[in-house]
Amino acid sequence: MKLVTTQEMRALERAAVEAGATWAGLMEQAGWGVAQVALRHLMPDGRALVLVGPGNNGGDGLVVARHLHDAGYPAQLYLWHRPDDLADANRQRCRQRNISELHAADDPDHTALRLALASADLVVDALLGAGISRPVAGDLAGIVATVNELRATRGASCTLLAIDLPTGVESDSGAVAGVAIRADLTVATGVIKRGMLLYPGRAAVGAISLADIGIPSQNLEACMSEMLTAEYARTLLPARPAEAHKGDFGKALIVAGSLHYPGAAALACAGAGRVGAGLVTLAASRTVLGSSGRGPEVTLLPLSEGEWGAIGPSAAEELGKVLEGYTALLIGPGLGKADPTKEFIRRIFGLEQPKARARVGFLSGPSAAAPSDGGKALNLPATVLDADGLNLLAAIEDWPEHLPHGLFIFTPHPGEMRRLLKVDELPADLVACATDAAKAWGQVVVLKGATTVIADPDGRSVVYNGANPALATAGTGDVLAGAIVGLLAQGLTAFDAAALAVYLHGAAGARVRDELGDAGTLASDLLPHLPRAIRALRG
């Protein structure tokens, strides 16, 4: 299930034509494929209305209308800015079949459109599709508003199907250009456009289907982005041989928790254990270790406090003495932002601030600061950096220049990503945002959200289409971070551990929603469903 940008899709189509296909043939295959999906949504006596625009998307719509007519379903065209061109072969084929035409230019108040919508059981949006370059406005915005109004009025008695993308949704970023048609179903032609999975456009896309247009599979291999599906995740599951012992499944060390957030540490540790890590150790201040709620399976490493409940700078040395025995490390859930913890993070990465010299004579100001080599960073295993670990890192000047490439998985939500990038707003194209950051930083990036993007420094990305309001509650990110480090401890690569954890976390969330609903769920409700999600994935 590859994902493409508009530019990549155009290149794939050109390559298919150069290999012997024709533009007309590609359009015929696209329209035929969409029509097969459309037929599944029509009752025996159903009627179809096809909204036809000026470009290739409109051409696809004309092919759909013809195939629906030939299958015995009355179809009607509503044409917007479609030139009356004798060279438009698909338009002429519709005329040869006496398929009824309505023209938006003759319907300024949309009366004819309303009447057509009222009698249609299926409405096909073929107005713009992919590659829009400007906001939907003017008469087209009026058409979109009328279609959405009638769709809401008709409810389940009418299905609204969009070809490639609903009109108004940007194909790379999912941004909504002014207004957008809100479809029940969108049929991508050839390859899924990645904007279909990104909000706010995702809310207008509805269910997603794919119509094959004959793009050779070998041509898709160069596409670096794809959907994170069950099939994809299944290939990543670590083996669980019958003769194994706990040492075979890795040791995860989790540095987490503070006076105000002890639960974050407990959730992260449980997340690591529930995905199969052999042993999980919590490294935290003595105040946190004295709190309740932690599973009895978790071993403990007390760390020095800099102030009550907050890990202090000297804890870095204590941590360094035990790291060799662990295969994966997580830093960050619930750590807090106390000054001693900031210095602890600096020491872990060898980024201590310069020490001030004692003033001598008239020396003062910046020149009185002693030079510093920043100290020596700890020899870290593969490491997940989450939550306050990211926030504390973001406060360090020029941090990307000092971290070794390929060692970390960063798991920011949008606010943390803004802080890391030092920007007020993230770009609309979140796949490009995560991919560019992964390349620039040399680390795997998990940009969390309603749609989550996992990006590798080599340019690969997977996108998880798993929006779920049941997960919009405190602590679910801590469970995810724990799941990532638990899989990392079992020997998965950073990219694979992140992708599999995101899938399992989402699958567990779906089970919680199905059992409890989308409100009132707790992060701890996810935990028993993680191993169930693994079992279901294994089949």
C-alpha cells in the first residue's frame, strides 16, 4: 500500500506511458476501477449523479458514468467548466448513450443541482481530484456547499464517492483549500495519495478504496512512503521460540517519572513488558520509586535526586555504570523540567554548560566563562527519547550537531516537534516534515497525531491511519514509548520497532474503543490489549 505525492504519481503515469500504455488507456482503467466500486454501492433500481470538472479527474468521471449506464443504472452528468470539445472522446461516448447533462453555467442558484441530488442514490465527485493549486471559491464553492448540504440531509440513503480525492483536499498534505466535499468513500486511482491520510482532509475522505490502473509493481519500489497496515506490521513481529528464556527478549531500561508524574513511569514500564521485553528496569528518583501503581515485575534502579522528586545531575554517572547490561533505553516520560533534571540530560549527552571562572581583576561577563569540552557523553544503547526528554533536549542550543546519528528514536507530538524545530507552526505536509527532520537529525522520528508518521533518515516513511478519540487521554503516549523500547530491546531496528509499536498501540486502542467507547477510557486500559493485538496479528 504505497503512498505518493502528486509529483510522484505523475512520474509513475509517465513511466507507464513510456512503457507502452496510453493516457486514454490509463483513464479508461481508472474509470472502470472506480465504477466497479461504485456498483457495489448502488441498489438494483439506483440512480447516479456524476459531478464532472475540466481536467483528467472529470475525464475519469465520464468513464464512470458510461460504465454505470452500460450496467443498467441511470446516470446523469453535472458539468462544471468542462469545455464542449469534440476531441473529448469520453464526453462523446456519454452523448452517444444519451446520458443526461446539466450545466453549472446554466444553474447559478443550484436549483437543478439540488433536484438531481435529491433523486440520486450515488453521487460521484469528479470535479477536481488531485493536484489542486488554489482554494475552492466562487461558483465551485457554492457547488461544494450544496453537495455537502444535501449529503447531510439525505444521510445513509445516498452515498457520496470521490475519485482520487474529494474536491478541495490537497493531495500531498491533506490541507483543505477553502472548502471540501465530504465524501463517504474515496477511490484512489493507481496509488493512494498521501494527503488522503492527513488531517484535516482525512475527515473529508471517508473510507478508502483503490482502483488498479496498471502501474507496474516494480515502478512502485522507488516510492519511499507507504501505509502502515496489518500486513506490513506482521512482517516485523519478533520471533518467540518455544525454548527461549527472558534473556532472549532483551532488557529495557526506562528513565522516567518525577514527583508530579509518577504514573508516566509505570505506564511506560508496563508498555514495554506487554509487548514482550524480557526484563524491564525503571531508573528513577527515590521519591518516584516509593510511589505505588508500578507492576511487581519491574526491577528498580534508584537515582540521585537534585531536588525533591526530580532526578539530579549526579544520576548521569549512576546510570552510566549499568548501561552496558541493557539492549535499549527510554528517557523522558514524566521526567519534568526541573533545573537539576535539565543538567542530568545535558550530562547524559555530554552537553554540560561551561563552568564560570572566578573573577580576576577586571575580568567579567562572557569572557570570564571557562572553556568546556562539554563533558563525555554516556555510551548509550539504542534509545527512545520521549516527552520531557525531548522538551529538555530542545532547550539545548545546537543539539542536533552533538548527537550521534542513528542512535535515537524521537517520539514528538506536534507541540514537541515545534519546539525541536524551533518554529511556531508545522508545515501542512506532516510526512515531509517528519521525513526532512529525520534526515537532518539522523534519527528515526515518530510524529504522533490522529495520523502518525514514522520516518527514517534514509527517506523511508510509513503512515498510520488510526485516528481514535479513545486514545486522546493522558498517558497513552507513555504506553507507546514503552512499547517502542520493549520492541527495540528484542532486537528490532529503530525504524521497525517504532512502526510495529505504533501499529500495536493503535490496534490496542481500537479494541479499547470497541469495548468501552471513545470517551472515558484510560491509558492503562490499553495495556492488556497489547498482547491481544500481537496474538491477533500473528493469526
